[in-house]
Amino acid sequence: MNQLKRDLTKTISVEIIPVGEGDVSSDRIWAINWFNYKKKWLYGLYNRLAAPHVIRVGGQLLFKGHIQQTVFGAAELARETLLIVTYPKIDNFLEMLTVKAFQIVGLLRVKAVKEFVFGFTKRVDMNAAAPMQKYNGTDAYLVYHYQSKADKEKLNELARNENVKIFFHGEKMAQLKRIESGKEDVLAPFFMDGIIVFEADNDEAIANFAASEGFMQHKMLNKAGFAAIFTREK
């Protein structure tokens, strides 16, 4: 059996479709969840029930944040919430999907969210090997996703010059496909080539960075980009 494909039921399976560089089967992956709510309280229930399944396969939450103010970008690229979860390997994620109890819990997510964008990235920022730390509730964030290739060196230099840091930078690695007998295959929407989370010490610092000439110049080099100030959930 292809290790990038798993049967969920007798008629439904999922497959991971590589789209970027890197070894999807062996590298650590960073799953991007970018979505709006239908019923926020129901998503909260889903989160509580799904968390033990994520932890059981070695998954860890890196970031959960909510949009506060759009800086630039088309409305169709915006979402209320960003969730970044890392898994040791894609196999761990697929193992979780095959558990019947998790499949039942997953029905709550379907009812709770809309405009759900989902895909896998490889992490390319300098914090990739650093251990994850608990959020202390004081920092501010700018989330920026783009469709093209980002100049990592210029972005790192820009962040240093503007007194912010790159908390996370992921580049598109793979998408999830749902296959059901008798129906057309469905590829989960993942319209970004990369996503960056900038971090600053306070709201004023991140707002100044968002409005800086350097960031706006970088934005002009990328098509269909979107950026917004986010608050992070503890």
C-alpha cells in the first residue's frame, strides 16, 4: 500500500499529494488550518475531543490565532482563524485519520467551520529546530500568506531591521485528497504557496512593521498576498 494513502472506510480513502520540495514521507510536517466559523462553540467542542487524538500520534499545537485587522489582500483570501499543528511525519497524521473515534469527532468540525483551507508545509525559518514554548500572552503577530516564492534572506533582514522576528515560515509541501467510490476526487483547497507569522513584543511594534516601507515593498513582489494582524490564543 502506498504510504501516502490510507483507507478510511470501504468506500472512502485519503491521499497526500506532494506539491513542493522535500521528502513528504519522512520529513516533519506542519499542517496549516485557515478557516471561518459556522458555529464557534461547536468548533471548541471539536477541539477538546480531537486534542487527545492529535497528541497520541505525536502532534503538537504551534499556533492558534484570530484575525483582528486586515493589512492588505482580497476578502476571499481572508479567514478568521489560523491553526498550525506539527506532526513527526505524514504517517502519524494519516494514522490519526484511520481511527474510527477520530472520524466521528471530525464530523463536528465539518458542522462547525466553513471556507476551510488545509494543507501541509515544510518549515524553513531559523526556529525550525527550536523547542516549542508556551505562549505568555504578551506578544503580537502579523500573519502573511503569499502565492509565489519568498526571498527568505530579505525577509529575515527586514524582520531584524524592523525589530520583529519570524515566528514561523512554512512553504507548501503537500495537499490532501479525498477519494470516494463513485464520486469525483476532492482536493482540499490550499491556495497559498507559503505562510509567515511575524512576532513582535507588542501591538504597536507589529502595527509599525505591517505599515513599514520594507514590508510593503516585499508585498509588491508577490501576487495574491494577504496580511493581517492576529491575536494569539493561549
